[in-house]
Amino acid sequence: MNLFLVFPVAWRALKRNKLRTVLTMLGIIIGVSAFIAMTSIGNGAKAQVQAQIATLGQNVLLIWPGSVTQSGVRTGWGGAQRLTVDDVEAILRECPAIDMISPSQMTSRQVVAGNQNWFTQVIGADVDYLEIRQWPLVSGRSFTELEVRGSGKVAVIGATTADQLFEQTDPVGQVLRVDRVPFVIIGVLSRTGQNLLGSDQDDTVIIPYTTMMKRVQRSDRLRSITMRAVSSEHLAEGQRQVESLLRQRHRIQPDDPDTFTVHNQEEIAQMATATSRILTVLLGSIASVSLIVGGIGIMNIMLVSVTERTREIGIRMAVGAMGRDILVQFLVEAVVISVIGGIIGIALGVGVSKLVAAFTGWPTLISFSAVLLCFLFAAAVGIFFGFYPARKAANLDPIEALRYE
């Protein structure tokens, strides 16, 4: 059978019942468009999380105090303040896979500048903190090693804090008060957006960690330690070196749990995107059900079509058509319905994704692989659900078919 002749015949057969054909396509259209829209939303969320992780910097490792059992209670990250500046110095000295490190103290305070005040996050850090985070300045400078050692009263502020306290005025050189301690603003950071928890990273004030310990929090315990490995290949090795060193320094017995938590950037990315992956799979699975329902609709309509065209099938067989010719004819009709529905569904899904992004502000990312998968799946649905009606038509007895009324 010449396939170039089969498609026009199939198209004419489908045009005879336009409304029924459109309604049959509708299941495929809804399924494909829902799959494209749902996966694009899931992929967009995953890409947003990955972009937020990238704001941490490159080859980053983070240490939090915690994961320790006290009086029968096992605490999580930050649950036990057991990291010290001595730990930081030991890591930099004894872990060759680590090339930069910064202790971190974090708190929230009401800060005052002139007649303006603002509740913001205050971070105490070392000179390498901004380099590790790859967080550039838009104006001014960062603090120096001398200012850190001398507990200097200098500060670098985020873009949101600058907007809230100084509006259109240049903050560099202005005085900012934290717990009545005056700090001279020496730099303003570029915008980075939200972090993994949805907090505004630009709403921050960064001061030397020594000043934070002595004048703001008055504590020698660290909230976290931020490090950078020599390269991405050294991330896992750096993590092993740090864990081994801290266990030794904290005198943790071999069978005892760690009193700290170390994660590298790849682990953080995997944990942060796990929910997005599950969401994408879940949404895609739900949308796939619509495709299956659409396929069942195709099978139903093709079975009705076989019954309606029984006499036509008998005439074709009488003039020489083979069973495989009838099989191909009906199979092509089913595939045409599913493929055209798939193409319309892809266009509709892309449009819905863009509308969702425009009206809700949710990030969407249309994947070419998802589009190709939908198209192939739609064709496969047509073949799978169209095969039984086509085979039924091919197996009709020509004599009985000619006698059918």
C-alpha cells in the first residue's frame, strides 16, 4: 500500500465527522497541553532554586553547629553552638583542599541611620566572605584584614537595606547604628535576590565578625562557617578533611554522632531541588493520565467508526484490499488524530506556560525534551489505542461485511 495515498484517504474519512474528530482530539490536546504547562512550571521552580544556590558562590562548603544529642534530645542545624574561631584557623591550616574560609555570625537587629530605622539581618564575617560568595560591590569597598583584627566599626550593606535607609542618597560614608554601636558604611553590595528559604539576601548588613562578637552579640561561638574548595574536584575531599579534623578537635568518639553538619554545594543543590523534582514528576504524572484518557477516547471512537464503516470495509476487501491495508488505513486515522491533537496541545501548553509566567510571576522553563516527549507520546497513544480497532477492522469477514446494514 502506498502510504502517500493513505493519509489523504484518512483525512477525508476524518473530515466526514468533523465535530466527532475534534471532540476525540480534545482529550489529547488537554493531556499534552497540561503536561507541557505542568513540567514547565516544575522545571522553572527547579531552575530558580539552582539560581539561588549559585548565589552561594562556586565550590562552597558550609558548616553548621548541630546534630548533637543533649539530655536525650537530638538537635538539628544550629541547635548547639560549638564552632569557634580556633576551628576556622585549624581548617585553613590543616585542610589543603580548602583555600578560603570565613566564620559567620548572624542575628537580626533594628538598625538606625539618621531618622530612618529598619529591621534587618546582621552578618559578622571575615574579609574572604564576599569573595567566597562571589558577591560584588556596586560602590565602595569591603573591609580589610586590619579592620577585622581591630574589630573595626565598618559595614557593607545590601541593596534593600540601602534603599530602605538612604533612598536616593549614596550610603557610602554614612553612619549606621546597630545596638547603638555606630558603623561607617564603606560599601554597597549588588543585588542577588532571594535565598533558598525565600528571604531577601539584599536585606543585610555585613560587619567584621570580631566586631559582631565583641560589640553586638558578645559571644565567641559561631553560627556557621563558609568555605571554598580549591576546585569542584576537591569538594568531596575538602568535606572529608573538614569532618575528620572537626571530629578530632571536638574529641568525638568513633561511635558518637557529629556535633556539626558539613554540606558541600552539590549536596545543598540536591536537597534543595529534590522537592522540585518530585513536584515535576507528580504534575507530569497527573497530566499523563489525561493523555491515557484521550487515548481511550480514540479507541472508543475508532471502534464506532469500524462499526459504521463495516460495509465500506467489505467493498474494499472485495476489490482486492488486503487485511493489512485495512489495518494500516484505520491505524493511520488514529495516529492522525493523536498527532494533530498533540501539535495543538504543544502550542496550547507553551502558550499557557507563558501566560502563567506573565500573570502570576512564577518562573516557567519550557524543555525541548518535554515537548519532544509529548509529541512522541501522543503518536504512541494513537498507535497503541488505535491498533485494536484497526485489527478488528482488518479481521472482518468480507462476505459478512458486504451483507452488513
